[in-house]
Amino acid sequence: MWTLARRSGGGILSMVVLAGLSTAAARAQPRVLPTSQTLVNPNFWVGRHLPINQAAFNIAAMGQAFSQVPPYMLGYNPYPSPIFNPTLGPVPGPFYGGGYGGGYGAASLSNPYLSTAGGYGGYGDGTLSNYNDNPYYPSYDPYGGYVRGIADVIGAQGRFAVNMQQANIMRENVRKLRLENRRKLIEEWKWEQENIPTAQDLRERDIALNYRRSITSPPLPEILSGKALNDILEHLMTMQAKGVRGPSVQLEKNKLKQINVKAPGDPGNVGLLKNEGILNWPLSLRGSDFDVLRKDIDSITPELVRQASAGRVDKATLKQLKDDVDKLHRQLSERISELPSSDYIEAKRFLNFLSESVQALGQADIADYFHRFEAKGSTVAELVSNMKENGLVFASATPGAESAYRSLYQALVSYDLSLSHMNTSIAKEKDKEKE
């Protein structure tokens, strides 16, 4: 009978497939076929000249047709001959109590449907687990794997398209973040341009800080070096340029002659050479050890001052003076342990000013220092105007001029404070007029 079934299986299978296709076609009439708009990629081809929507429809129709064919018609026997277990012995039939527990037990390694419950566990107890373990309940579809594989391909295409769209969204988000970062950079640049001080702002701030320090009792070295005097001088020049004039502050002529001036940026200081080149040596340098160099320098400096007043300085004579001053520096350093600290400091300071005088004698405009460059004026206002017209600043105080520098500082501070007070009063009156 089984042989007859197998021989007639081909014809019967053809009729069943045709019937199944007719039934599937009849059932599929109300369905709407997939279109290119409902699919993931309308240009995807399964085979040659077979689009994916047509392949999906064909597979669905074949799956419905094959689901109507019993397994035994396709050559599958769900009830094979019993397997003997040497422990339990043969079981008469599949529907006896205990079922296939004795036949399809754990000892049967060739059973493809082996379960932890002892094979099929018997078809007779009717538990849910037995039905789940049974591959023939409720029906068996031998083509389900093929259909599921095709469905996985279609699902993979869908996931691929979704991933592509997610990648596009991420790319657009990256572009958006780049634009936001660029906008933030521009905003940061604008903020920096508006808030970071410029070089001119820093310069004006330094001037204001220096003036504030110089007007409020600066250290004595800053007064003697001319720094404090120049800070106040610059502020007074700015106030007078605005047309502000203060009360008259008188200056002593004798003390004003001891004030040293120079052009801004010029090195050197001719303060020691003002007395026609006659030097007033400190006591520490009048000893017999320094007689040779001291006398040689005394014989050279008056002649160099006369040459400088005429605008011509002999280079050989100037070099000889420079060499003598350098030798005197070295000789003083050799006797540092023999001299008291105060005497050594006084002698060293004098030689430093002498070196600056030698450096000033080598400048091209040295003649102006003996004719035009001079602190002049009977009042502070006249002194400020004269300094501004000639483009001069205060130089360092030479030995013996310390008292004159302190007196000039007090006069400049007094005039500056009165000038600032008057400027504030004028500004308030202008504000009242505007109101």
C-alpha cells in the first residue's frame, strides 16, 4: 500500500498543488499586491527579471498550497517502527499508556525528536508539553524554512533601509552640530573682540596705574630715577592740552638747574658734565690708589665738553676716557673688601653716572644738551610747557641733586592735584548746563 501511494504520489501531488494554487488564488483575490512604494527597494531583483514583490507573492502562494498537503503524501512517515530499548523492552504500540517513553527514551541517540521527557513521552497523557514536543501537531510544513529564509531576506532589506535612514539622520545631526559649533565660535570671537582689552587699552591702563602710583608717595628711588616725575609730567601735559590751567606753583631757579633732562629714548646722562666738565669726585675715590686714573680723567673731560658744545667730539679722546673709566671700575671692584659698604656704594654710583656721561658724549645731538636741553620755567606750568615743546623727559638725579628732585616732585604733585580738582569742577558745570 505504501508502494502504491508512492507510485501515485506524483499525480496526486500535481492535483493537490493545482488545487492548492487555485484555492490560494481564490483566497488572495481580496488582497492588494505589494507595490514598489510599499517595498523597501523597488530596484531589488531576486532573480533575473523577477522583482522582489512578485517573488514574495509567489512564495506566499506556494506556502499556502503546500500547507494543505498531508506529510505522508510527500513521503514522510510520522509513525516509524518501534525502537526496542534493551532495558524496558519493546512497546506494543504508539497509543498505549506511557506512549513512546519506553521506545523513544533517552537511550535512543538516533531519534531526531529526542526530548528530556523521555522521547515523545507518549501520545496518551495529553499534556501540553507533549503536544509542543510533537513536530506533527497540529500540522507539519516542510517548506516553512524556505519561506522563513525568504522572509528574513526581505526583513534584512527592510532593516538595511531603516539603518540607512538612521545614518542619514545621524549625518544631518552632525551637520547641525557643526553649524552650531561654528555659530558658537563666531559668537565667542565677537565676545572676545568686545571684551578683551586691546594693546592701546593695556597701554592706557598702565599709564593710569603708573600715574596713580607716582602721585601717592612713591619710593624715593623712583623719584631720583625720574620715573615718578615723568609719570606726573605726562598727566600734566594731557590736562594742559585740554585747556585746563591751575594755580601758579613757583619753582626755585637754583634747584631747577640741578634737574637733568634728556630726549626720550636717548641713552646716557650728562648731569655730571654740566659744570664745564669739572667733576666733583666722592671721598672714596680721592685716595692715592686712584690718583693716576682720576687725574687723567680730569684732564680729558673739560676738553670733551668743549668739543661736545661745538658739536664735534674727538673719537680717540672719547675712547681714552671710556678706557680710563672702565679701568677705574675694575680697580674699585678689587678694593671692595677694603672699603666700607657706604663708601663703596657711593663710589660705584658715581662711576655709573660717569659711564652714562661718556655714553651721552657719543650721541649725534650732544650739542643740544649744552644749549637747548634744559629744564626752564619759573612755575610748574611753564616748566611743563617747555618740556613739551622740546620733547624732553626727566633724567636720573646725579650725586648732590637729590634735594632738588624731591622739591620738584612736591611742586609737580601740588600743581597736578589742583589741576585735577579744577578739571572735575569744570566737568560738573558742563553737565549742569546740559541738564
